[in-house]
Amino acid sequence: MKKINVFLMSAIALVVIIVFSAFANRSSIEPELQKEVEETSTEQQMVNLFVTHGHCSSPFSGKVENLEVITSNRTDGGNPLEDMQMSFEIDPETFVTCSVEEITSRVQTPGVFINGEKKENIKFKSTRVHTMGVDWYEVNGILSIKGVESDVKFFVSGIRNSKASMTSMLVLEGQIDLSDWGIDYDLQVYGESNEHPTKWMHINMKINLPKAC
């Protein structure tokens, strides 16, 4: 009887050890699993834009709202942002040119980037990301100006420390065809439409990503 009790106690102790070990191993493995990480910046985000008009350019900047970049922690050494999702809004009422106040008021004129009936931000939401190379991506998405949506693509470069596995900063750049939104920039801002109206607006934005936990 004594031998049976000793055997039962030993078996119970063994089961407890196995269960505890399995839980401990699981706890140590879980942080290594791929998890979704939402990256948002608490700093005031700005975007730079310019439109070339004749022999000069009209550079201006605006405030970015509701910036969201969703990435995944990588444990396989792959490109850290190849499956990222991105969205942001630009408030056209905050557009400010570098020097001439008159041009600022023209850029903010309803009908150019601002809907005359109601305030509506310029909105971008990514739909697909193509990896072009290490820390280099083509981001396709939908851009809405004055409520009109059109397909666009931007190029995004990731910047990180040579020893880091995750990107710390993004640089987004590209150009959009303003005629896709019915915008004749020359006519609406400068008062006359050229034989070949300016239609390209260039966009550049630096995005600082917080460190992933």
C-alpha cells in the first residue's frame, strides 16, 4: 500500500512538472510570434506638395490628420513593411505657400482642393503594396479629393539603422494627375488656362514611426 501511495505521489508530481514546463515554454515562445502592430505618430504630421507652373513652381504644405500605418513584426528576416497598410487625410484649409500670401489664398479657394459646399479632407487609403527592393515599396491606393476617388500609386522608402530589423522612418513620394479630379490648376489658381494645362502635383511626406514593442 505504501508503495502504491509513493507511486501515485510521484506520478502527480510528474504531471504537475510537465504542465508547468509546457506553460513556461509557451510563454517564452509567444513574443516571437508575428503580431499586428499599429504605428501612429503623435507629432504634428506635415506634407509637402508643389505644382510646376510655367517656369516656376508653387510649393505649399499642409497638415496631415488621422495618419495610420499598420505593420507586422517580422521574425524571418523579410522586408518589414511588405504587408503594411496605410491611410491618412490632408486638411486643404491648412495649405500654406512658402512666401506669397496671395497664392496661399488662391490655393485655398473653394473649387481647387476644397469642396465649396462642405469641408472635406483629401483622403488616402492603401489597397495593395508591392515590394520593389529592400525597404522600397510601391503603395497603391485610393485618393479622394472633394469626394471624387481615383487610383494612385506612391513610392515609399523605409529608413532604419543598419543593425535594426524594423524601419524607424518612412519617406512617401509621388505625383498625381490633377485632371483626374477635374482640377485645372492654372485656371483656378492663376486665372488662365494654358494650351497644355499643368496637371501634375508632386507629394512628399516624412513619417516617423514609433519604436515597436
